[in-house]
Amino acid sequence: MGKPTGFMEYPRRKTPWRDPVDRALDYYEIYTPAEEEQLKKQGARCMNCGVPFCESDHGCPIDNLIPEWNDLVYKGKWKEAYERLTKTNNFPEFTGRVCPAPCEGACVLGINEPAVTIKDIENSIIDRAFEEGWVKEQQPAESTGKKIAVIGSGPAGLTAADQLNKAGHSVTVFEREDRIGGLLVYGIPNMKLSKSLLNRRVKLLASQGIEFKTNCNIGVNISTDEIKKAFDAVLIATGSTIARDLSIPGRESSNIHFAMDFLTQNTKSLLDSSLSDGNYIDAKDKDVIVIGGGDTGTDCIATAIRHGCKNMVNMEIMSKPPKRRGLDNPWPLWPNILRTDYGHEESEKRFGSDPRRFSLMSKEFTSKDGLVTGLKTVEIEWVQEKNGKMTMKEIASTEKTWNADLVLLALGFIGPEQKILNDFGVSIDDIGNIDSAYGKFTTNVDGVFSAGDARRGQSLVVWAMNEGRGAALAIDRYLQGASRLSAPMIKLGSLRD
Ligand SMILES: Cc1cc2nc3c(=O)[nH]c(=O)nc-3n(C[C@H](O)[C@H](O)[C@H](O)COP(=O)(O)OP(=O)(O)OC[C@H]3O[C@@H](n4cnc5c(N)ncnc54)[C@H](O)[C@@H]3O)c2cc1C
Ligand code: SF4
């Protein structure tokens, strides 16, 4: 274990982000380089608990061997730490940057002290591995002669492709966009995950034998029959892409956009032309309202701030979370507490207050000459019914109209697009996701598997990677009868079938 008394000697110290005023002037990553001595101290705080809850059902979804690499970092054995990390994690440079770190919520130290900075350590191990040249192209030892189509190049598809390629299969990844990465490229903005890191990884995967085909919309410009004929197995990893809308009066007004249109166009224009082509929804000098919180809402706030918006308000229907865990939210559950993310911090610095307004229900958009001019809201309270269900009640005389000339809807996603599923003949479950059991990843169609948000619904990068590894194992077994691939343990909380 790290240092037996480390947790008593050293406080939690996170590697700081760049200054919020400076970083909001550009699209470079928000992170600063970590200091080795600080990381060693954080590694020293890890107690190598008898039961490492950071790896449990409530902890890391991909079973990262956290206490082991914490100890190796404490001892300065960085290369061994890298080797240990990549036993379970195909792309630590993605999770090290964008994972919300459920591991830290479940860290045993978190019972009475702030948790070890696990995510910082993970990120530093992989960044160092790339700097030192330890991350090398690895060709599969043998070829099975089996061909697999992976449809969708988000974290689920990329992880599965990496695993299946390692098992010696010939893997082709089909992506309908012009760039590989799914939401890693056109969802999460550059300041949170640099696209140069994504490209570096995709190049490495291609050099190891994975074939990538962009601008291939399966079910539209290549039929599912062609795919079924040409491949021995198919993985559908098409994500959860149907955005939830807000059907209130005035919705038809111009300048009300889905968050993903705003974010995708911005990143595409940034990568194509450093925004000089003007092919994006511009928030400059606009009163912007972002409806909906979560990562998507935060990314919209941060992007609009970089455009130079005039004002920013972020509406949230839920009530303001507490600063500390409630009694109904004990350790090691994910802490439902108020978190200030990078976009909130930047907005507060730019405009002098936190942009979030909680417990507000949107009632109607106002407009003039077809252009949105504002949003009418009413305050609500959440009340627990006798059956335990929370319902919302409007509070009388709390109507308010907010100015807006750009509104971004970040209300989440309701499921995967259905056409490709219908074409393959794949069944869906009662909420519109692919009907495919967690842990098995099979569908009702022989040889067709599924993983990621298309199967589990809108989730996280690390869960998409969990499912990508699990689906690769299932496909390898289907094709070969047995498999040497490793996959995360079944997480009981994800078993809904
Ligand atoms: C704006 C935003 C920010 C987020 N930020 C975070 C974060 O900070 N941390 C975190 O952990 N999670 C975050 N998430 C969630 C996370 O990105 C997703 O859970 C994850 O990307 C899902 O991975 P996936 O591989 O299942 O699907 P996706 O990443 O959605 O990839 C699916 C891919 O399939 C392609 N596709 C769809 N249909 C077809 C077809 N017919 N033919 C070919 N290709 C097709 C799509 O174009 C897409 O590229 C965020 C989500 C959003 C929207
Ligand atoms: S992938 Fe996420 S949960 Fe797992 S160790 Fe990294 S930060 Fe923690």
C-alpha cells in the first residue's frame, strides 16, 4: 500500500485547472500539468483497503486496479503503473479527462476525509506513458480470419474494436460522421478532451489493423443486408442520439436549438477552419439560456462563453442539490451533491454569479417576428407523495420572463434511432433501447450484438467502455467458442433484465 500513515499526513489536493478567465478565451484543454510530488502524496493517501470499494459495484465501472497503481505511483514506478492501468482500461486518456470518477465517490477515505485524487493519478499515468514512448503499436499475434463490423465509433465501438482486434479478428468500424469518435469528438468539446489526443489514439488503432470507414451511414448508404452478408458478427454501438424536446408554446421560434447541434457545429467548424468558415450557431453578444444541466448543459455554457455571449442563464427543473451527502445518499453511493463544473466557474467569473437557477419550469417561449425573445418560467417545489414518489407543484405568483435571443435545449436523450434497428430486425425494449441483456450483449438476431448508450440509454464514457469490453468478450466467444479477452465483472446495479 502507499504510505501507511499517508492519509493522516497529506490532504487531498487536486491538480488545478487553468485560470477560468484565461481559459475561457481559447479552446485548449482546461487542465494544467500535474506535479509528480503531489501525485506521489495522493498515491500515499491510498490505504489499500481490504475491500477496495473504489473498484466495487459503486466504484469504477471498468474495474481499474486503483490501489495497485496508486501504490506504484507512490513508489515512482510509473511504467509498471501504466502496465497495470492498461490491463483494464483501453483509453485512460479519455477517462482521465472526462470521467466523473464514481471511484472517488466510493473511496473508503471518503467516509470521513476527502477521497484520493484517483482520476488525476490515472490521467498522469497515461500522459506520462505517451511522453515516455511506452505506448506502442501492438499487432495481434495471430489472425482468426473472422470479420466483424462495428457500427458507431464512440467509446463503446472503439473499445470493442480494440479488444476484438487484439483477439486476432479483422475489425471494420463504420461511422456516419466525417470523423471518428462519436461523442468524444462531436459532443464533448475540445477544452474538456483535446481532439488531438483522440486522433492520436485512432491513428494507433488504425496502425494495429483496425479499418475505419467514415461517412458510412449504415441503413442509409450501406444496407444492413450488405453488412450481414460481409461480416461474421456485427456490433451495434450507435449511441442514444434522439434528443428530448421541449413542447411548450413558442417552440417553433427561430434561435432555439438542440444542444448537440450547437456543440457539433462548433467543434466541426473549429477543427475544419478554426471557426473561420462561420458554419456554427454563434452565441456572440446574445442573451443565452441553456435549459438543462448535466455535462451537455455545462459544455453549452462553456462554448457560448467562448463565443462571447452577452449573458448566460442555466435553467434546471430539479431542486438545488445539497453541499454534502444527505442521509438517504450514504457512502459508497454516488454523492448527489452540488458540483461546480468548468462551465459554471467560467460563467461566474465572466458575469459575476453562478448561472444556474434551480426548481424552474419552462412554460412558454416569447418571440418577435419569429425570433425568440424570452422564456416564461414558474418556480416549482418537489413534494414527496404518500407512495414515496416525488411530484412537482407550481408555486403561485412566481411567473417570470427571462430575456433570450438564443436558447439551447440540453434535456438529455430518449434513445437510439430506430431505422437501423428495424433494418437489422433487432427488438427494442419498452423504453426504446436495444433489447439486449447486460453482460450478454446479444440481440434477438443471431450474430448481432449491442453495446453502449444504444443498449443502456444515455450514460457515461466509462460505461460505454465497460460495455465495449463486455461485448467484445461475448463476440469472441460466439465466434471462437472461448475467449482469452478480459472484461469487467458484471455490475449488479446494471442488471435490469
Ligand atoms: C455533450 C455531451 C457531453 C458529455 N460529456 C460527458 C463527460 O464529460 N463524461 C462522460 O463520462 N460522459 C459524457 N457524456 C456521455 C458520453 O459521451 C456517452 O455516454 C458516450 O459517448 C456513449 O458512447 P457510445 O459509444 O455508446 O455512443 P456515442 O458516443 O454516441 O457514439 C455513437 C456513434 O454512432 C454513430 N452512428 C449512429 N448511427 C449510425 C449509423 N446508422 N451508421 C454509422 N454510424 C452511426 C454516431 O454518429 C456516433 O458517432 C456526454 C454526452 C454529451 C452529449
Ligand atoms: S475510469 Fe473513472 S471510475 Fe474508473 S478509475 Fe478512472 S476516473 Fe475512476
